Amino acid sequence: NAGVMQNPRHLVRRRGQEARLRCSPMKGHSHVYWYRQLPEEGLKFMVYLQKENIIDESGMPKERFSAEFPKEGPSILRIQQVVRGDSAAYFCASSPAGDTQYFGPGTRLTVL
Amino acid sequence: QQQVKQSPQSLIVQKGGISIINCAYENTAFDYFPWYQQFPGKGPALLIAIRPDVSEKKEGRFTISFNKSAKQFSLHIMDSQPGDSATYFCAAAFNAGNNRKLIWGLGTSLAVNP
């Protein structure tokens, strides 16, 4: 059973561009979580999704950020018009609807 | 209060020593307490977890001690090794409506000196 897959692992964008981060959950997992982590800091919850539904987006910035988890395909975290402050590691985790979350390796976003 | 307070922020331990990381909470609705380990450049990985019906859980060199009345739980790493150097996060889960929600501590950076 493959683990949580995230791609790309590293993403460089210029200010104003769009960033798309993809997450494929573990097989059989229908719950996906996105987190942001700045260097030397903790995990900041962003959004929790189930297939085709956003369950909790209380940690998502109101503007420029969106997330989806379609019926088919990976979950996508989309950041429009990126700014330097968006530079961070973005982690995706999946769960089979229990308490344990399994994390992917992360996508490191650098905004120039 | 949906917070989990973790301490210390950083910890240095000699090889062979005991590393102790503490977490405290207020919300009595929390019913699952996992610890995650994160190495630099990697995603967090579940290390060990406990439910409040037991006071201690041990897996190898890692032990969770849980004090329900004090609303505290701690991670003990016995015979700490340089390979244990990582960031450790405690968390607590509860039912939020029809869903489960996980609240995270801010992490402890552990360095084990050889």
C-alpha cells in the first residue's frame, strides 16, 4: 500500500503566478487534510476535505487559496497570485475516517 | 478551549538519557492523543498514541504517560539516541459535529548529543 503522495516535491513560482499542489491519499482513505509549515514552526491546519466536499476550511486564508478533492483524482490545493509570504512547506495527510492521519512528504513552495 | 500546550519548545539530551516532552489541554472532549515525529525535510509520522482509558502506553523506547485528572500527557524517550533527534508534535482529537478534529501542539525540537 503506497503512502500519501504529493507532487511536486519542490515548486518555484514568481510573485503573481499560480501554484497547484497535488495530493493522492493512501488507498482506501477518503479524508484529506492540508497543513502549512513555516521553517522552525509547527503545523498550521488549513482545510479538511472528503470526496467532493469541504468539511472544515477554518484555517484557509479567505482569499487566493482554494482546495478541492474531486470524485476522481488527487486533492488539489491552489494558491492564486502567490506572494513571498506563501513560501512554506505544504503537507497533505489522509485518514480512513479514524483518528490517525498519514502524512505525505510535503511540497516546498518558494516564491521569488 | 481547543488548545494543546506543548513544552519545552526545544530540548537537548545526552545520548542514553531520558527525553521528556509534555502536553496539556483544557477540553475534556479530547479522547485520542497521538504523538508524531518529524525529521527535517520529511512529513510527520505517527509515533505512538493513547486513549484516556489507560494511563500509560509503551512501545519500545517510547512511552506515553497520561494523567486524565491533570489533563496532561507526556512522551518519554528512554535511552535517547542521536537518531531520535527530530521535532515531536503532540495532538488531541475530539468529535466536532459529525467529524473528528485534531488539534496540534506547536512542537518540540529534540537534539540528542552523541
